[in-house]
Amino acid sequence: MTKPRDIDGLVCWVLTDGTIGMEVQGVGLARAIGIEPVVKTIRPNPVLRLAPWLGRTSLVPAAARGGDDLSAPWPDLVISCGRRTAGASIAIRTRSGGKSFSIHIQDPRINPSAFDVLVVPDHDPASGPGVIRTVGALNRLTKKGVDEAAAALDGRVSGLPHPRIAVNVGGSNKRYDFSPEHVESFANALSQMMAEDGVGLIVATSRRTDNRTKQILGDVLTGPGVWLWRGPEDGPNPYPGCLGLAEALVVTSDSVNMVSEACWTGKPVMVRAIEPESGRLATFHKQLRDREMTRPFLGRLERWQYKPLDETARVAEAIRPMLSGR
């Protein structure tokens, strides 16, 4: 869909508390709509974190002191993500007298009418008018950006054999800790795939990957068939380049963002549950398997085809007409 010409002049704020996984979804959606946003890094008001709907009253500050200013002139569009910034978004919408069109990503567990649009993954329960459902998380990936990152990474991994497999590793979270025995089992399965399928591994850890997990990966995955990035000490973050350069991907199951971004490539995505998943995350993974976007990683390379997952573009296309004329 062509971007309406009058969107060019709109001002958009993306609210973030500094959580990168949340920020990238808001920024990605703004850019997909056709607007370069102003990122507002705030300190969420503790009252609004507990009760976001209180943003409808002027008695509660939109954010705590110490972050970016949230005051008039109000933006035409405000995008927030996660419960921590939901109250600030409601406050801006209220204080602007409805001038600020509000889009919130993820289910904050309040009435969706608090926002103009609520974008929620299928594994969240919100429903009703103004709710747009998605498969997985939004992102800010672009083909141009990923291709450029892949070209830059290619020289760093030129000695690896083909096919090259990107291995994107997460880490412990509020549901569980990555246990050493399960991480070692994962590393051994990767080593088995190298030996039996002759693949090269581009292994990238994340901000949540603990040192113990990095150590186990480094101890088990050795030899000329492996390139391991443990952090900034190993050079620039290769993550976007991994998505572009790899011929298939192995991703740990702990991150909706990482798995969603892997499926954006349209390449085979094999998911490894380091620890058993449950609840909404287990539902998310089942949805992707049922859609034949992912398969469990069992220590061997598998190949198949599916339509790439690009929910950011789809949601942006649905929202653009709502902004025309604002």
C-alpha cells in the first residue's frame, strides 16, 4: 500500500524505558508506517506501572523525573510497547485532548479502549474493536539493512564451510535459568550437526547470555567450522548480518523477538528449547510449528520453505489509513 502523502508531516513519539526488545518494535512500526520517530526514553511512573488507566487523570504525572520530557506540543502519534510504558501513552492521549493517536504494542491487561489501536500477539488474550492481532513480535528489520550487515559479516566468517547456519542464543529470564547441563546438551547437538552435515556455525550470543553459557559453548564448539561471538570484545554485533548470511537458523526458544525475526527471513528456523517452555510462550511456538515456519532442533540440518513472517509491514498497512488526514 502506498503511504498517504499527508503522513510525511506527522510527528511520532516512541516511548521506551530503555528495554531494547520493546523499543525496536515501536521504532520498527513507525518506520514501516513511513515516519522517522522521536524516541523518548522515560522513567515509568511506578503508579502507572501498577495502574496504567490512571493516566487518564491529570493528578498522576505521565512519567517519573529523570527521563525525557513528556509535555506539549503533543505528537500526532505515540507508540508504546509493554505494560511499563502503557500508562504514559494513556496520559499523553488524554492530555493532548485526543490529538495524539495512540498505538500500544503487547497486551497491558487493561481495556483496549484506552488506546486507539492495540497490537497484540495471538498468544495474548486481548480482543475487541481497535485490536490488531499478530503472529509473534514486530521488528525494525529491512532487507537493505540486513543485506548490508551480511556483506560486512561475510569477511569475518569467510573461512567457514557451507552451508552456514546462524545460531542465535538467548539466556536466562524470569521463567527459568539456563542450566549448564541443558546448555551442554544444546552445544553437543550443534557439534553433531557440524560433524554429520558438514555445516559452518555462526554463533551469536545476546545481552541475556550469561558467562557460564558462553563458556560452555566455547568449550564444546571448537575447530575451523565455528565462529563464536561472545560480546563486544569480539567485535561489532553480528546479529543482523547473521540473519542475512545464514542459509538456515537455530534459535533458542526463550525469546519471541529472536524467533520472530528469524522467521522474517523465510529461511528454515530450527528452535531449541534449552529449558521447557509453558504458558503463552509455549502457545507461540506451537503456532509457528503449526504454520510450518519452525521445527524443533534435533541435532541435524533440515530444509523446507514457507512464506516469510513480516507482521510489521502488515500492521503498518492496516494503520496508515487511520492516520490519513490527521
